[in-house]
Amino acid sequence: MAPHADELVRRLAAGLRAAELYAPQHPLVQRSIQALASALSAALADASSLVIGFIGDDVVVNDARLGKGSASLTGFVRGLRDREIEKITFHRGVTPTEVQAFLIELAVKKGTQPLADRLAAADVRRIAIGRLSIEEAEPDQVGIEAAKRVYHTAVESAEALWDQARAGEQPDPETARKIIDSLANIVNQDRTSLMALTALKKYDNYTFTHMVNVAALSMAQARALNLDGPLLREFGFAALMHDIGKVHTPLEVLNKPGKLTTDEFTVMKQHVVDGAHILRRTPEMPALAPIVAFEHHLKQDLSGYPENIGHRKLNLCTMIVSIADVFDALRSNRPYREGLATTRIKSIMAEQGNPAFNQILLRRFVNLMGLFPIGTIVRLNTEEVGVVTAEHPDDPFRPQVKILYDATGEQLDAPYLANTWERDSRGAFPKAVVESVDPDGVELDPLTVL
């Protein structure tokens, strides 16, 4: 638990009371802001984040429940519950300016926009509000099993969103927000495990896994650009909903094996407009979501579609989502074609003169994913086959591999780890990765190895 957790929560409650009663520049408000900012700075000295949760009339700081508080503290908790706030997350580096903006916006009980949007507009990046979810991983839960639970729940929830939109209803922003909150936790705590999950090529639930994969890959890119808090979640939200307009696209067009006719392609292109309309009409939908839905098939030179939109500068989130969208689509198996190997996809996307992607962001994405991402099945120069379990920080060509099959294709009774960066007594590399291998070709689920 953070040091002096009781005191920190009391300072938070006092700051909110002051902001509700007085103008922002009132001395009492300013003293409350400085006191809370100092308490947060001390609490975050040895932790990257601190979560204050509200369960009933109880307060939990990280994983420790505080004792019953005074009547004023009980009123503070109930006030947050009335605002549908179940947790507040403070990240290291939070500034007094952010604390002030947070308290002022929090003091407005019924704003014209959702609180999360108002905080994002006020550039509050290191304070996030949300709701507790039994599906999300706790702060100390990392690893592939925790990531799997979050991922599978996210895919199921994405299906519910899709079904709502297909039925003509407005997709529930709260469902989407829970997905993004859960993915954000994993992106911040254990991005490697989440990236391994997005590499699965199964197409049974392609529509919904694609939604989640694009959200996860986009958030990983945004996080690598040091985006965090509400803005990171807004990027994830927009990425998750980028293809929602396809609920109106006929399945025979979506899943057609061959090349689309001119008329079919015209129908397909309509999904970007439909998606923007759906999201713009949905209450509490972040403003970024319809923009990304509309723009994500536009290239850097504004070719692509929709056509004839005039001069505009593509949103940063659009450019990030476009990279994740194409990458995941190319590597996923579909009923009419097999997914491509990661190395082949990167080669296609990085073709010289390709106007589809921002080249700086694309290079950062390639570096983020690595040549052989964790979870990739690979063949070595020794003809052995295994799964990448760790990347070398300085040499992406030489990962750590868990060897599962020998040179004859026989499964090993005792798999072992091989560090392909290690040299032998002559200074040579005895093992090297030659290529990635389709999991279906070796009937191997890489997740069972990680």
C-alpha cells in the first residue's frame, strides 16, 4: 500500500470539497491542490501508479482496504459513486496543473460531456477514472495467463458491441470502455504477453479478434510514443471501433474469396462513412472514434477512400490504427486465404514509395514488434523448430527460442532453451533463426509454451 494512504485519500476528499464550494483561484482550493499533489508525489516515489478504488462505502488503495472513515469521507465516496466513478488511477509524474484540472472537472457533477473526455481535453494524462471490472487483471497479475483472460473477455465483449450495432442499436460505450481499460492495464504491465496473443491466426471469430488486436496493437504503439492515461484509452477506443461500419456490409462482400467487382468495392468502401455515422450518433463516444472510422483507409497522400474529401491532415491516431489494421489483416488466416508470415508482411508494408503509411510510425512499429515477436514459431539453421520466448535487446535477428522439434521433425521429450545470440568456442553462432513457421503446419499452439 502507498505510504500514508489514509492521508492521501483525505486530501483528495478535501480537495474535491474545496473545488465544489469555491472558485479555482480561491486560496483554499490552491492549498488543497498543492497538498494533494505533494501527497501523490510521495506516494508515487516508489511506484509507477496508484489506484484508489471505491467498493460500496469502502475505499481500497491498491490492494489494501482502508478502515471506515468519517462521515465526510463516506459522503465523498458516495459522491463519486453518484458520478459512476469506481476507481481513480494516478500515474507517476502527475503535476499540480493536472491535479487542479482534475479536481475542477470532478467538481462538475453533470457536465455537457463525459468526465473522461473533459479530462482528456484538459490534457490530464496522468490521472484516469474508470469502473472496477472483475475481468481485468489486478496490478500484480502479469504473464500469459492473465493476458489470456483479459484478451478472451475483450473478444466476447467486442462481439456484443458488434451485435448491438448490427441490430441497429447504439454500441454501448461502457462495454467498449471496459475492454480498453483492461487492455490498457496489460499494455502497461505486460505488453509482451498481449502481443503474443494478437499473433494467433485463427479465423473462427476474425471480426472480433481483429477489433481487439487492432486496439491492442494501436495502444502498444501509442504507449511507445509515451501516451498514457485518458489519451491512451481514447486511442484504444477509436481503434476498437474503427471497422464498426462493416455491420452494414453484406457478408458475401466481406468474405468474398476473389477480387471484388467495381460495384462490390463501392459497397465495401461505404463502411467508413457508415462507421463514422454510427459513432457520431452514439452518446459518450470519444470524438476521436468517428474521425478514425472515417479516415483509416486514407493514405498519406489522401488516396484510398473515401474519395474527394479535400485537403486535410490525417489524425495521429488514424495513422497508428491504419498500420495495426493492415498488419493484423495480413497475418490473420481467413476462410479464403492463409495469413502471411510476419517478415513478409513487414516487407510488403515497408515497400519503397508506399504512400499508405507514415514511414516514421511504420519504422517504430517494426521495431516495436521485432523481427521475430515473442510467440512466433521459427525454424533454425539446424532444422530444429521452436517458439520465440524472448527478444535480444540489441539484435532482433537473434532471439531466445524454446526448441520443441528436432531436425527430423520429432517432438522433443525435453524441450530446451537456445539463446541464438550465444557464440561457440570458435566465436561462431551455432544456432540462428532462418524463418517463421505457420502454427497450423506444425499443429502447435505457441501459447502453451509461453
